[in-house]
Amino acid sequence: MNKHSIITTMAIIVIIIPVLYGVWGILSVEQIQLRTPNEDFSYFEMAHDEKIQMCNPMPFFVSFNGMKIETFYTEDIKGIFEMGSTTLEPNTSKLSELNFSSESFSESQYLFMHMDAQFAGEVPIRLDPNKMIITTTFETRIIGVIPYQTTITQSAFDFTNMMNEKSLCD
């Protein structure tokens, strides 16, 4: 090999490695499993306890710059759970702190208590559970500079079922 071929090969490797690392980070964030730290999931308890169990089933470290769980009812935002930058170790589960905020805390409390009771079958359906939507957004960076968001949208019932499942870290 001549000197130019070696330089070109090294330059390609130096460019490809950070891009692959960024893409791997995005794919890894999508694999994070969110679960309840309690016996059964409750929106009301999550708003007051402000904790969530995060599982990284991947064999590598996973990092993200922020996470936001937004609750909507009839397309109006009822509450936001936020968390800052976090790194999860491979094949481990971590209890993480959330910050809950709402423009109308009493309204979100009522909605959460009512949905919890409806999903448990304790009260008749008075509020349409199909109108409650949960979006989970993970903020990451590609090559440490380019912001990228991964968003998962679920119905409140699907989110509740997901939070009650066993994680791969258990």
C-alpha cells in the first residue's frame, strides 16, 4: 500500500467510528425499558413519588441527554414527567428520579386517579380512556453535537400494561 491509501483508509475510519457510535446510541435508547418501581403501576403514584425504573437490556452502556413523558387528554397536555442526562450500565436496572409539572395539578391528579381506578376495574368508565395519550421522548446527540429525538406514542392503557410488564433486567 502506498502512503495515500493508508491516509485515506485512516480518514475513513476516523469519520465512520463516530457516526456508528451515534447511530448505535439511537438504537440503544429505543431498547430502554421503563417499568414501575412499585407492585402495580399507578399514574397518581408516579406523579407524587416521581420515580421510574429504567432497564438497559443491551450489553453496552446507554446514554441520553433527557427524557420527557407527556400525558395528554383530548389533545390537552395534563402533565409532564422530565428527567435529565442519564447513563445506564449494561444489563442493569436503575431507579431514576423524575420531575412532574402540570399547569393544573388538581386536574391532573383527578385524571390520574380516575384512570388508575378505571384500568383496575374499580369504577365505571366516566372518562374515555381512549382519549388519554402518553408520549415518551428520549433526547440524544449524534456525534455529541447533532440533537436527535426518539418519540414513542402510546394509549394510556398500553402505557399502563408496559409499565406492569417484567423487564429483561429482572
